[in-house]
Amino acid sequence: MVRPRWHLRSSVASNRLGHRWDQFVALWATFNLLWVCFDISYVPLRTFWLQRNLYPLPSAPLVLRLGFLPDITPLYDPVKGIEPHRETQAYLDAFDRMDRALLAGSPAGDLRERQVAMTRAMIDDNPFLASGNSGTLEKIKNRLRERADLDSAKQSAEKLLGDEWLKRQSWNEERRFWQQQVLPLVATNYWRSIDENGRPTDDFWRIDLLLFQSVFLADILLRAARLRRRLPGLSWGDALLRRWTDLPLLMPFWRWLRLIPVVERLQTSGLVNMEPLRAVVSRAVVALLAVELFEVLALQLMDGAQGVIRSPQWPERIRRLRSHQTVSINDERELVELTRIWGPLLLSQVGPRMAPQLQAVLAHALQQSLQSMVVPPGLRQLQLLMQVEKELTQQLAAGLVDSLMELSRGAGSRLQQQDNRQIDLLRDCVDRFWDELAEALEHGPVLERSQQLVCALLEELKLTYLGQINRTGIDALIRELDQLTVPPATPGDGDSETVARSEDQSR
């Protein structure tokens, strides 16, 4: 039974320090990959990291507050060049001043009017457009409309901060609405600077170059040095080219491709065994590609054979099979040598073993000839005469077959002897056979019919055999592969309970 590669015992590096270094680089590359994923998703998910609220159903008011997560936006916003937006930050500061005044019992009419004016300006100017969060402004407008039960968001803000509304509603209840429904959405807005190339600021590459890519470069050079020490004739350029899979670790773009070298390092360092997962993923793909490739090759071979057979030069191609026109690689005439080997085999062993069958066929042929030529129709009713005729034909057939078998054995024994004259005669015989066959096809009426029949046979092979491959499918190949690679279950491999249960039942 073939054992899968992941069941084989892995060899530990003889250099323990080098092995520890490989494990460290694998873990460091894994951490870098996780950080790359976080960096790529930070800007789209900045609202989540700012509020730490998860909305499982966006259309429903269900909120999962993840307050145990730290607020990392003050630390990571500078990496992405993100700063608080001036308009929305001024809006939040103005609301804070108005809130303190209302909590102190002051009417704060000017502050409320200013807040209403800033709300109108925010709706008109849409400062969320720069950060690509225009939908946030629509959420704010919808919540203002629902709270005031009006169709206009501007009028709703004016009503909610008006004297009549605040006389009916306490400010403690109203500030809860503003602080939970409106201000968190306003706080999600930001402004992102751009660099000299006109692209959004991103200083991730600085940290990546200093902490990670420098380590990756040292590891790549170390691996190239190991390879050159194992293969002294290998140049530095060829050694680095053999580590082409490590290129994503040094690229400042398409950082998600680092998944490939990270997985390779985790596998080679022995921290994670990826072979079962790789086998499962690639098994079906490889089987499918193998079937498709075999179908294409078989179809191309059959089409090429049909083209050769349909060609008017088919007799000439047959004539080229003569021994003196074939390409000889090792000065040995393969067809002649094959005839010299198979001739004795057929004449000395296969032919004599078929003597009873040959006698029966020849006796039947002789009996039919005697009945139609020698015995008159009126005497065919005599049983004695028919019995004599049958015995006579059997004796004649046995004599002829024995003579032929004796001649065959003699010829086979002579063919087994090494004789240059014999080899020349065999070569002449084979050449004469191809010449006569080509001559018969050229001047006889069978060429066109033979071409049609052989091409039709190949067409049937294409329709039946290749179709059978498709009907067999990939599942049968995968099942056969499982039988070859998956070892049989043994009592010591986790089936002890099943074995014990079966033994209890047998008792």
C-alpha cells in the first residue's frame, strides 16, 4: 500500500540553530501576513474599529457592542494619513459646548441656533463625500426625520433644537438621542491627506520595510547561501532565481500574495503540515487536468493517424518501413530482430500446441471437399461409407498437420541459431513484404476502401473510448487514488472502540 507523503516521518534539520531561525521567520512572516490583511481592511472597516459595534443584520436595529476591543484608531490613523475632518469636528465641538450649557440650566439659544445652522451646512456641503461615506449622511438625515416626524431633515433639526420641543422633552432624553443616534455617525467622518504622487497617504511601507522586509531579505540570502553550499557550481543569480516564490515578501504592492511564501515557510519549518490540505485541493484539479490532457493527446494522435491514412502517399509511407530506409539508433534492425525472436516462438511453441485445433479445421475442410467432389449424392446415405470417409479425412489431416508441425519445429530451431545469412534473408523477406504490400495498394482497388475502413475504425475509437473516459469521470479516479494513498484502518489508529465493540458483540 502506498503511504501518503504526510504520513512519512519528516526529517529534522541537522543544524538546530538554522531550524530555529526558519521557525522564527515563518512565525514572523505569518504575523506580517495578518498585519497586511489588517492594513488592507483598515480604511473600509475604520467605522467598526472606531465604534466597536457589529451589525449582524444591516436592515435591523440589532447591535453587538464589542467594548472589550481597544480603540486603535488614534494609533493607526497617522499611518494612513487620517485626520479628523474640520467641519464634522467643529460640529462635535459645538454640540459639546451646547450640551454643557443646557446641562447647566442655561437656555443657550444662540448655541442651539448655531447648532441648527451647522446641521444645515453639513447637509448642504456633505463633508462625508471626501471619505466615501455619503451613506452616513443619509442615515443622519433619516434619523432626524424619524425623531421629529417631518419630511425635511433641516426642519427636523430646527424642531428638535427649538424652544417648543425642549419644553415638552427633557434635555437628558434628547441628548441621549443625539449622543447615541447622530453624533457617533458624525464622528466616523475623516479627512485623508494625499502624497506628492496624488495618492492617499500610506506609511505602511516604512514599517514593513524596517521590521519585516529587512528580515525577509536576510532570510532569502541565507537560503541562497545554503543552496550554493549544497550545489557549489550554482551561481548567486541562479540560487536567487530558485527562490522566486519569496518575491512577494519584498514587493511593496500586491501584498496579499505573501500568502504563498508564508504557507511554504510554515510547511518547511515543520510548524504546520499543509500536505493533507494541498493533496485534497489539488487532487481533483490534477485528475481533471490529466483527463483533459489525455483526451486532447489521444484525439490529436488519432486525427494525425487518420490524416496519414487518408493521404495518397500512404503506400509510399508503407514502403518506407523497409529496413534500409528506417532510422537506426543503435545499428540494430529492430523489425528483423523481432522477426527472428518471434519466428521460433510461433513455430516451435505456439504452433505445435495448436495441433488439435488445426487437425479439426483441416479434417472438416477435407470432409467437405470429399462430399462435394468424390462421393456421389446417391451413396451419401450409407453410414459405413460416411464413417470410412470421416476416418480417412482425419488421418489425412493428422498426417498433414504432423508434417507441418515437424517442419515448423525444424524451421524454428534453425531460426534460433545466430546466422548472418539468415538475418539477411529475413531482412530481404520483410523488405519484400512491405514492397509487395505497397505495390498492391497502389495498383489495386483496395486502397480507397482500406483507407475508409481504417479511418472509420479510428473514428469509432474516438467516439467510444474517449466518450468512455468522460463517462468514467473524475470520481472514479479519485476513488482509485484514495485506495492507493489512504492506508487501511488498524486497531491502533483510533479504531480501538470499534474493535472492542465488535469483540463484545461476538462474545
